[in-house]
Amino acid sequence: MSDVAEAPQKRPIDKQALLKKYIAERDKRLRADGNSQYLQLKGQLAHYAEDPYTPFVERAPVTDHVTFAFIGGGFAGLVTGARLVEAGIKDVRIVEKGGDFGGTWYWNRYPGAQCDTASMVYMPLLEETGHAPSEKYAHAPEILEQCQRIGRQFGLYDKALLHTEVTDVSWDEAASRWVIATNRGDRFTASFIGLGTGPLHVPKLPGIPGIEDFRGHSFHTSRWDYDYTGGDPKGAPLTKLADKRVAIIGTGATAVQCVPHLAAAAKALYVFQRTPSSVDVRANAPIDREWFEGVATPGWQQRWLENFTANQAGGTAEEDLVKDGWTDLSRRIRSRIGHLPLEQRNLANMLAAYEDADFEKMEEIRARVDEIIGDAETAQRLKAWYRQLCKRPCFHDEYLQAFNRPNVSLVDTDGKGVERITETGVVAGGREYEVDCIIYASGFEVGTEYKRRAGFDLTGRDGFKLSEAWAQGMRTKHGVHVHGFPNAFFVQPTQGANLISNVPHNLTEAGRTIAMIIRHALDAGAKEVEVTKDAQDAWVELLLHAPARLMGSPDCTPGYYNNEGQPQHEIARYNVGYPAGPQAYFKYLEDWRSSGAFEGLEFR
Ligand code: NDP
């Protein structure tokens, strides 16, 4: 297994100068249109959203009843479904818009896609399925296979509706059940529903003038066109690009993983950059089978999950099992705080420790660019001038190196972005780059309202809509239960642990909790379970006392972490987690559910 070198910082850091630079770089990128700069894949752009992976098969509409229906066939639906089946509730239907299970890992098959959080903690239900990850950071096909494995092992394919989008979900008060309608003409009922539609599943395009005019080939990274590029998701070379000039627009976590593959294959590759990502050491390595057998003793994955969370998210842990770039920053902060005399461990000194550790870390990441990149000007342009958690941190050992290739050009737009797309190419800095193909690594909708991303509203008791319930901000207990929406369970991180560095940990805990609640309801003969208004209000009140998230520092460059640099709407205050942090939340949740009282829920 790999380690991250804890290199002592030699050069003194001029913090004031760095902050000034951060603010200047942020200011270059601030723009009034914020989130609305992006385009939805609708109308003339709808073809960008089509599924290139699985043929669409006609089927008859479904009109039956199931005990539990789950909307979304990604990790959230799979882990909840698995826990329900384990609890003896086998009548589970997953409804999924993709042609198979997998969610993110169904759609994102771009070359080089792999998990950025260690497989041992990222891939769900490894212990239950007996799968040993092949690499410290598994590649996408292995993660998709794990999704399929969970689906098979727990019988979740039997009732699943794939290539199916939910259009309406309404509570039938008289029958105490939900009525679910889909775009395939289905209209079935469910005693309970789960919602795991994911935070990053609606692809978006940059709002670049002329985007519809391009006459060459183009696609979004989450709909990779292997027919055009050659190669496959398993890493076969993209041979059909040998005579092609390719543009990739965007340099976020997706581009960082696929650029090396494009660079190795294309005749010419132009990487259009608006903001550089911070790219730290990856140090991927195969997982040694013998080592794994030694580690994989009963309860191993839960121990690893808890250990990662304790190390990454400001908890306490004796050792660091994963030891990577995610836990490195926290380790540095803890070490600085550990060196403070007890009487000096106050909030101001802790924030200072955080800031110092971050400056040190980012200086190392910038120094790494100089070490790798041959051309000094290119190196300068690839440096990220912001705190590490202002934007999604990236980790890769071949991305920066790709810019040393003669066929690869970095087209840095100095924060301005691409100016225009023409019939034949991409314009930036007043120059047109003629290309055969444009690949949009422009990310996914974040921060838009739930209804828009999910594609449906939820109509609860007395015709009350979810969009109304959350109009002034999200209101839940544990991020799972919403008053007015009986028998409905949301599976997502916000208002729970809110552990962003390892989203599956949030989901597996929610899945386990939901299965225990449903088992309890069925055993007690209860037809309905709902959070009380008082319990929900108390939870929201507790959350609002959480300290502001460090990633929201005002000097951050715009991105989806900070509402594209626009003032946060009042409702964003509600997008928080348990004030004492993820480690404490998971402990609290375990106590809450195992007491059997499910305090705050009403069973009737
Ligand atoms: P991002 O939203 O992170 O990146 C979009 C990119 O497009 C940014 O570099 C953005 O620049 C750029 N862009 C937008 N508009 C323009 C424009 N007009 N001109 C030029 N560039 C433009 O999307 P990704 O798909 O990379 O990642 C989304 C998220 O998905 C990640 O943050 C991560 O959470 C997840 N992910 C996870 C992975 C994993 O775990 N293995 C792998 C990949 C993604 P700017 O920065 O200036 O806005």
C-alpha cells in the first residue's frame, strides 16, 4: 500500500502574498451569471444526454404493488435494497433511468475513470459480496461490476425497472401508500419509497456562444462515444483518434483522469482550461491478495470506514489505515494542533493551524507542477491558486505529465473560459483552434433545486409538495425523514454526516437505518411511519449551529462548492451536516437506531 510523503516545508511561506494572489485569481473568475452560465441538455442539446451504452428495450407498463420502491439505481438504491433484503424485506423495486445499475458508475465510463477515494472504503458492501478490490483506487469497470454484483446477490434485478424515469410520486392517503408514475407508462404503488437520485447526475454544458454550430463530433464525458474514439472503458487505447484533433473543455476531476488517455492517442489534443485543478500524488497500486486476506477479518470494512472518517473528517483515530491525500491535510492540521499547549487550543488557533497546513500543502502541490512540467510557462499556468478544499481536490500521477507531450497543448484562458465555438473549432484568447472533436468535461448540475434535478416533485399528505416543504431550505431529520411525507426516505449526505470525501459511507449508514425502521414498522403492524414536526424542527435547529464549512472561505475561486462564487442563498445555510462532525454523527445514529425507540418518528 502506498503512503504520502510528509515532506517538511523548506521555503518560508509569504502568507499575505499568497492570499493576495488567491483573491486576485478569484476575482478574475467571478461572474454575475453564476450557475446560470451552464446549459441544460434539452431541446437541440438533448442528444448529449442520450444513453450510448445500453439499447432501449420496449416493455409493457407495470401496474402492481411492491413493499419498497427505490428511485435511483446507484450506490444509494443498491445499499438500501441490500439492507432491506437482509432484513427479510425482499419485495423491493429499484427504478433507474440508466440501462443498468451503477448510477455515476453506469454513466461515467470515460477512459481512466477510477475512484478517487480508496476502494477499501469507497466500494460498498465489499465484505458482504466477498469482493477483494484489485487496486487501491479501482477503475470504473470494477466499480460498475460491484454494483451489478450487489444487484445479483440481493435479487435486486428481479423487479427493477431500468431505462425508466419517474415522472410523478404521490401519497395516497386512503391506502397509506405511494403511487409512482414513469415515462414508460408504469403506474404502480409502494408501501414505502426511498429516494437516491444522487447529487451529480445531470450533465451540463458550458454556456459558450455557438455551441450548437459545431459541425464536427462532440459529446459529454459522461456519455463517452467509444465508437468514435476507439478503445474501451477498460483502458484499451483510443486508436481511432490517431488522426484526430481533439479539444477537451474543462479541467476538473473528470478531465484530470481522461486527459492522459486522450494525450496518448490523439494526433493533437487541446486542453481548454479556465481554472487549474490542484493535482496531488495518486500513488495507485495493485492490492496484494495475501495482504487483503490478512486484513479482511470479520467486520473489516466497517472498521476501515470508521477509520477513514475519523482521519479525514476531524475525528480521532490512533492510526490511519488509508493514508492518502484525503487524510494528509487533516493529519497535518491535527499534528499542528497537537503541538499547541493545551491552554492555546482555542478556535482561533485551530483555524490558524488549518490555514498554515493548507498553505503548506498547496505550496507542495504547486512545487510538484514545477518538478513535473518541462516548460516553465506551462507549469505556471497549471498551478492552482486557492485553498485545497475550495474546489474538488484531484490526485493523479499522469495528468501533469501529459502536458510534456509534443501533441498536447494547454490552452489557458486566464480564468475567462472559452469564448466561442465555431463550425470548425474552439475560440479562446482571440484564436481559433480547428478540431475534429470537442469533448465537454464540464461537469454536472449542483445547487439547482431538487425537483429540477430529480425530474419530479413529491406530493405528500394533503397535496403538500416537497418543493413547498423545502422552499425556504431543506428540512429533514437526519437528511432522511421529512415531515408531511410518510413512508418516504431520502438517502443522501446533507443534514446527516455530510461526509463529502467518502459519500458511500453516508449511504451505507442510511441504508442500514432505513432497513431497521421498515422492519420495525412491519413487525409492529404499522402502516405509516413519519417524523414529527417537532423532531424535524429540533434537528434543523441543531444543525444550524454547525460552524461554517471551511471549504466556503471567501477567498475561494468560484466553483460548485461555493455556488460559483455568488452570494449563497439563504437556503444554502441548510446544506450542512451534524455540528460535531461525521464521526460523531455515525456514533449518534448507531445509538439512535439500535435503541429501537427511533425517537422522533411516529409509527401508526
Ligand atoms: P467540474 O464541474 O468539476 O469541472 C467542470 C470544468 O469545466 C471546470 O474545469 C470548469 O472550469 C470548466 N468550464 C466550465 N465552463 C467553461 C468554459 N466556458 N470554458 C472553459 N472551461 C469551462 O466537473 P467534473 O466532471 O470534472 O467533476 C464533477 C465532480 O464529479 C467532481 O467534482 C467530483 O465530485 C466528481 N468526480 C469524481 C470522480 C471520482 O471520484 N473518481 C472523478 C470525476 C468526477 P472552472 O473550474 O473555472 O469552473
